[in-house]
Amino acid sequence: MATDSDSTGKTLKVAPRVFEDVCQQIREQLAAGTLKAGDKLPAEREMAEKLQVGRNAIREALRSLEQAGVIRLEKGRSGGAYIRPPNASRITGAMQDLLDYGSIDLGELTEARLMIMDMITRLACERGRDADFDLIEHNIDRTDEVTKAGLLEQRAELAAEFYTLLARGTRNSVLVLLVTSLSQIFRRLFLIRLQGGGTPMASVVTSRRRILRFLRARDADRACAELRSQMLAGQTAIQAYLSRKPAPTQAPVARPIGAKAKAAAAARAGGQP
């Protein structure tokens, strides 16, 4: 039970809202292993009777858990509330909110990312297998293909996936979740820059082929140096765009870059997308 204090400073006990208590019980079942990824929660009526609460409280709890990425709600005959497997979306959402509302700034996020990726790269050089490096090579080839085809959104997704594949070479699932989360935040920023008329960094594919060569050679120092140089170039591009862009009244939302969006971006920039 939460606590608060009155005007005299006396501590008072504050009962949690009913739906929060329902959320907490479901989270405790997850922690205890009673519920696992893929499990379907009981129907609203059954949950309400079992927990002795109203169905409105159950609905609000399910909405809250869905927003937190704990469950997914499906409609239809086989619909219901299903436990989601662990994923980076929860971490991404929390850090994105901190960035959007100014609790952390882009410089801090970049500094942390550089330090983390340096450690990731060294571990990948030490623990990575040929199969890991083959997946990275395929990612780079696909990035090259979609770049030449002008598929900017797919390029951004593949560029972010590169870091996840690199992290998988560490054989540490916690690091994979963290890196995936950070990469998705920067993917969003790059998409916003591209939608604003920016152009993709031409050196990414060439630089990543060098990184892969150093990874296969187990040359951690050169792999780290190359990756750091590439990430700093990306950071510079984002900051240059943001410095020219007026401060938004609310957090920008990245949208798919279709033909109309690319044409509009080109018109604003006075050139081709």
C-alpha cells in the first residue's frame, strides 16, 4: 500500500486504485513463472470473479498492461489477452519518453550508446561465431540493395538491425535487448531527418563491410574504431538537422516514407529525396 502525508506531516496510508492492484497481481504471476510468454489470460468475467473486482477494473488493467508491452489484445473468436515474450519495446518506450520530455538529452544518449557499443563489439570479436558474422554480412548486402532502390524506411530498419545482430554475437540476451532499444530510438531520429529532406549517409555500407572484416579477423581495436567513427558521423548528421529545425510543440512521430512523403520532403528541401 502506498503512503502519503497530510498538512501536518502525519503519514497516511493510501489504497492503490483497483486496476493497479490487478496489474500488480499479473506481474507477480509473471515473476513467479505462473504465467509465461504466449499464455492466454482468463476472460474478463472470470478474472473479475476470481479477483473479486469489477469488470471495468479488469479492462483498465488490461489496457495498462498492453501499453506497457506486457500483453497483446486480440479480437475475434480466438481473441483475448496474451502474454507477450520479453522484448525491447518496453525499454525503448521508457527511454523515448525521457528523451522527448527532456529528462535526458541526445548527447547523453549518444555517449552511453558509444560506450555500450564499444563493449558489444569487443565481446562480439571474442565470442562471435561465423554464423553470426554471416548474418551481419547478409544485413549489409540487403542495406546496400534497398539503399540503391531508394527504399529509405527499409534501409533505416536494416541499419538498426545491424546493431542487434552485432549484439547477438555477445551471447548475452540482456545486451541484445538494450542495444535493440537504443537502435530503435536512433532509427526514429534518422527517419525524421530523412523525412525532413536529409539524405542517407553514403559511407554506411562501405564502413560496415570494414567492420565485418575486422570482426572476422578478431581485431577488436580496429572494429571499435571504425564503428565509433560511423556512429559519430550519424550523430553529427542528426544534430545538424535538429539545430535547423524549430523546437516541436510535441514529440515528433516517424511515419512510413511513401511516395507522397518523399515528394513533399524533396519539395521542402528544394531537391530530390
